[in-house]
Amino acid sequence: MKRVAVLAVAVVVLLLLGLPAVLGMLTQTQIEARVAALDASELLKASLRSYERGWFHSRARITLALAPQVIAKLDALGAARGMASFAGTLDRRVPIEVEIAHGPLAVLDGVHFGWSQIVARLDRQSSSVAGLEQMLGVPYAFEFRGHTAFGGAVAFAADLSPVDLTVEGARVELSGAALAGTFADGRLVSAGRVDRFELTSPPGGVSIRNVRAATETTIRSAHVLPGATSLSIERVAIVDAARGGSPVFDADKMRFASTIGLDPSEALLDLHATYDADSVFVDGTRVADASLGVAVAKVDVAALDAYLAAARAQPSDHPPTAEQKSAYGRLLAAGPSLVLDPVRFRVNEEPFTAHVEVATNPAALPPAGAFDPEDPAELLPALRGVAMVDVSKKLARAIAVLATELRYNDGSLTREQAHMLAEAQTGLMLATLVGQGILVDAGDTYRAELRLGDGTLTLNGEALPLGGP
């Protein structure tokens, strides 16, 4: 009996001593494969600078950078807005140091039974990283911790260190940031938070409070992630002291939530998203109780993947390729629909509501290959929809004044002159729209209803030519 016990102990000891080396080799292979996958992605460039494998512990040094095509697109967007090139600023490599403890008993950030355990930080061997962390006064700028179970499930946590820094009169305060979650069998569950961020740079400043994010989704492909996500921000405020002590922009209780689901065959996708804000103040105007609901149904998953893959390979200023048109045609053939409901908000306490529905009737589409899916004239007979708007008269007048002012935005009039002229014209313009049947006078509000079906377009019940009124 003693021999059996001694043999069992010996086997356990051999496993504890021998398995780490085997798991260390397998872990190195996994890390090399993940770095190669990142480098092959269209978002990042990655390289494994070194890998020091030990018996129980290993150390990897990796560099990450934005992919050249991402930098080029961001630079092009900036150039389109008259900004100087910032490609040189974005073209930087970030050095990462990864410490790895091998299982079955991985000892690094605590003790874990499993495949491996890792801790990743900015590489302190880099003088720029050491200087940054010294300037910030933090033990590390960020840290990522994770451990992998034998079944492949990964539990992880990451955080940014709190920062309170003043440089040349500008002060940055960050409460820190935290992220935690699990990844198993393609399913990602995570939750993140930032309690407070303050940037004060006289004469202005930015404040962001209580950011929360959560994800519970399955990574089916790069474009299809069924599950639920949410984001909330308690408050964002921007102050410009040159324009007074009150914020020039502030937003309270902004929320986003979305769910994506697949049908039983996993061929069609449905999406529902809501965007809400209790209050947004900008340029002297307050928008309150804002809510937008978006529902998309019957999206062909394979066609969506094909369309996005073809679009990604095609320069944005080039006409659609045959592959894009074919995928778009398949998307329409599934009979997708779009609903915007609710659409509501109040501007300076004046309400606006709307409802929009658009759907495709596959039976009314011309045969595949016999039509151009991007030609609206060919698609109209296969579309049906309704759009309804109800807006307070006071808000309608304000919108009309603004639209009329824009017509005189050629420099020939001062802002005050343009406003006075717009005010004088607005009453007649609204009366004309009511007289023509474009708007319906409903007492305190104006209403309009546009319907499309069977190739017929109606406005407030009156038929219109498809070319417009």
C-alpha cells in the first residue's frame, strides 16, 4: 500500500515538474500563432521581437501598431476636413512585455490551475515607456491579466492606472479604468468602467462621468456578433470660459443598447438597438427625452459577409464591383426590413415624433442578374414603407427659420439680416405647405404621412408621382 502511495506521489510530482515544460512549448506556439493572426489582420501590425521560454515561466516581447491601411484611411479623412497629415504621428510601434506562467499550477498573478497565466504591460525596457510611466507617476500605464483553463476558457481582467497630471497648465485627471470578462467557445462576456475623466486646459475643459460598457456576444465572424451590448455615460460636459462659465455642451444619461439574433438556421440576422439621452445641450439649444429605436430584420448573413469583404477590398471612391452588386442583390432577396421607432425628442420643450418602416418584397424583385440593385428606380416597385411625422408648430417654425437662413449663407447678408428675412418668410411658407397638402394642420402640431407600396407613392393620402411632388 505504501508503494502505491509513493508511486502516486511520484507521478504527481513528475506531472507538476514535467508538464510545465510541455505546456510552455504549446503556449509559445499559441502566442506565435496569435501574433501572426494580429499581423495578418487589417487593423493592426504585430511582431514577436523575442521569446524567452523557461521551465515554469516565459517572457515574450511584442510590438503593436496600427496597420498602414488604417493610418492611410484616417489620414485621408483628416485631409478631407482640411487637417494636416498626421500619418507620422500614428505610425508608432507600442512595445508590450508579456510574462507567462505555465500550468498545471500557474503561479504569477495568484495561483491558478490550468493551461497558463499571463500578465502583459507596456515594456519597461523601452526608454519611452519608462519615461511615460515616471511622468504619470504610476506603477504601470496599463496591465492585462488572464489565465487559460485546460478546456480553453480564458478569464481576463485589465486596468488603466489612475492619473493626476499637470503639464504646461493643463491638468488631466483619470480615475482609472477597468475591464473584466471571460472568453470561451467563441463567446465573449465582458464589463468595463471608467468613473471619471477630467481635462482642464484654460480657458476650457472636458468632463466625462461614469462610463459603463457590457458585452455578451458570440463571435461568429468579423461582421456577425450575435448577442447583447450596452454602453452608458452619466454625463459629458465641455466648458469654454471665453463663452461663460456654463457648459457650451453637456449631455446627461446617454445610453445605447443592442441585441443581435440569428434564426434557427443561422442564415438570417435580426438587430434591435436603442439610443437614448435624458438631455443634450449644444449651442443654446436643449434637446430632452431623446429616444431612437432601430430594428433590422432578415439580413442574409452570408451575403452580408460577402458584401463587406468585397467592399473592404475595394477603394471607397471606386464604383461597386460585380461581387458587391451580387451580394447586395442577395441581401435584398432575403426580404430585409428596417423600422425606426420610437423617434422622439423635445427641443426647448417642443415635441417631435416620427415612425418609419421600410421593407423589401422579394417577389417583386426582377430576376437575379437582370437588375442593378443600386438603381433606385428598379428597386421602388419592390419596396413598401411608411413614414409619419408629428411636430409641434413652434418647433416646425424654428426648423423652417433655420432652413431658410441656410439659403442666405453666401455672405451677402449678416447673420442678423438672414434671420430677420427668414422669420418674415416662414409663416407664408408653412401656410403654403398646408395649402398644398404637404403638411396637415392638427391643432398644436403639423403632421405628414408618406406611404409607398405596389409602386404607388402617397403623401397624406394623395397620390404622388415617384419622381416627387
